[in-house]
Amino acid sequence: MNSYDVIVIGGGPAGCAMALDLNHRGYDVALCDQAKFPRDKVCGEFISPGADPILEQLGVLSSIEALSPKRLKGVAISSYESAELEIDYPASTETGLSPTSLSVRRYQLDALLLKQVQSAGVKVFEQHKITDFIFNEGCVVGVKGWDKTKTTFSLKAKLVVDAGGRNAVSLRKFNLKREPKGNSKIAFSAHWQGVCLPQDYCYMHISRPGYTGISSVGNGRVNVVLVVETQEKSLNQNQKVLPGMSQLPRRGVVEGSALGGDKPEAFYHRVLMQNARRRKMLEGGERMEPVRSVESLAFAVKPVPCGGLMLVGDATGFIDPFTGEGIYLSLRSSQLAGEVIHSGFQNSNFSRNFLSVYDERRKQEFGGKFLLSRILQGLIYNRVLCNRVMKSLSANRVFAESLVGVIGDILPAKKVVSLKFLLQLLVGAFKGKAVLDLRKVL
């Protein structure tokens, strides 16, 4: 049985960043993924500005730039068919320059990252599906599964890092996933051609039954992502559910009767074109591929119950994509995990208690961002609140840029997740009106 210092499960951004980090520290690393690369993923496909230094440190930024990705200067938000509010990322206090976000296809990005991992000397096992862990005295000491020929295999390691995303084997094995309170969300995604976006922004359009993110990914392609709730939580018992939404499932495959009789493509197009501003933006374009979908967009995760195992990336929980893409969170969580793993090797200690410091650091790093997500979710699905907050942001560009700076991971979340900021924002939105009860949002 082959043995390594660390086995990483998953070849996405989190897994590749983890493997590269540990490889750079001198550890013998193996990476397993059930897919054959290149492969595609449902994703917003933009990488927030805060990720640039991490990608540079990993030695992959220049290779990504060579793919001719699109650089976006901020976000443009439309609330219920109002004109888009264009908000640039705030300028750096050191250079005076405004950062930009990368917008690149996951099909290209993930293949590039995995190639970098292989070039660094990490042993990569493609088409190797991990199905279970190997235990010794209650600690994980390896993995087992089967390869593309359905032949079983086993690998041993001092530590296993699960970067398997929302369907990670750890989440299933230990029942770690906490489903979100309220309504779950489904994302539909496809690339388009022939769409001419006005500026280099990620265009966010909010309108029932959800919102869209539209952005160029370079080379004439535009990624159009639609996110909808399975039920309209803003509707009361006397209101009708929007057509096509009444039978949407909380879990399971998204197709057929689950979309009120629509095929995914028909549902996707119908909802996109219900919004006049989206319709104007997309009516000259053409979808280039089948519509892909993914469910359970926001969830939390319980602590790992044993030693020898850590989670990174989306396997640690998933933030709603309206408040920022998950690639930065994946990269940064792998950095934090790398520091703790290195300390574990120095102390020959991979116990649950020793590794739990990683969970605390992650909460300190990302807790504010997740709180911001919950606050904004309470706003965007209420038309009156959303319109008023957008007017407040339009009247105060400093507030607007601060908010986008946090979403872009270039400002700390405490910059906007503070009583002072929220009160100022809400006062601007509700002059002469009742102020939103944040307890209902949270």
C-alpha cells in the first residue's frame, strides 16, 4: 500500500492550493479526484481581487493571465429592473490603483491548477473515487476507493485533507452537513456568445424568483448564472407562487416535473427573460451549451469528529454566491490549513483537539463574511428593502465601495459588518420609514 505524508481529496481550487502549499513546505503529497480533467463546474467563474496574492504565491497567477481571462473592475447591481448601479472596487491605500477580479472559465482554471500540481511533483490520481477512510485508533490514516476500471485501491497517510466540495465524502460519512434555515437555492449556469456587456463589470440583476450574475470570461464568452429559491419565502399564504416554482424540490435532481413541467433550459430562459434589463442584455446572444444546475448553494458544516482529517474549500460550508464567489474562500482556507498542518508535523500531532485550531482560525477569518451574507439575503428577497438600500448605496459611494471591497475580499468584513455601518446604511434607506429589524434577517 502506497504511503504519503498527506492525501488531498479533490482537484478543484481548494485541493490544488492545498497540495501546492504542502508541496512547497516539503511534504510528500498525493491528490485524488474522481474526474478526468479537464472537466467543467457550475460556477460564477470570477475570482475576487483578494485572491491575486494567493495565486501569485502558489506560482499560478501568470499562467492564469496567459489564458486571456477578463479583468472586471467591480459589480453593477440592478434591483428589480432598476438601472444598474456600477460600483468599482475601492482603490488601494498603498498604490492608489483600483484592483480587478479575474473572470475565467472553470474548465480552463481547474485543468491549469491540476497541471501545476503535477509539475510540482505531487502524485495525482485522476479518476480515483474515494469512498471511505482507513482508521487506526479512531484517527483517519488513509483512504480507500475505486479507480476508472472499478478496481479497489487504498492509500495511507499521516493526514487526509478533504477538498471534495459540497459532496465531500467526509460530509456523507460523518453526516456533517447542516442544511440552511429557510429556503434552499438552485443555480443554473451556461455560457453564451454574442452578448455585448456595456462595461467590464459582473452584472447582478435581482428580481423574483432570484438573481443572476452575468460576466464575460474572455474569448467572446459570457457566463450567465441564475440562482432561484425553491420557494418564495417573501410570499404569504394569500399570494400565488410564481409559475414554475411551486413544485421545486428542496433536494434531489433538478429536472422535469420539479420545474413545473419545464425542462431546465426552458425554465432558465423563461426566468432570465422575465427581467427587462436582462432581456435587453441577452436578446442578441445565444446559449452555447446545455444548462447545468446544482442545488444546496448555502450550508454549514459541523466539526470533524476525529483526528487525522481536515476539510478545506466548499467542504467546510458554502456561502451564497451573491456575496462573493467561493474560490477565494477555498484558496484562503487552504492557506490556513497549511499552517496548522505544518505545525502538526512539527509536533507529531494530528489529534482532533490539535487540528481544531484550524476551525477557530477559519471562523475568525470568514465569520464576518458569512454574517454579511445572511444580512444581504434578508434584503435582496424583499423588493422594498432592496430598492431602498440600493438608493442609499447610490447616494453614498464610499459605503458602496466599502461593501464591494468586502465582497471582493480586499477589505475585512468588519468594515461593513458593524453596527455603525449598518445603521448609517439603513438610516439612508429608511428616512421617515420604519427601520429594518435585523433580528429577523439574522
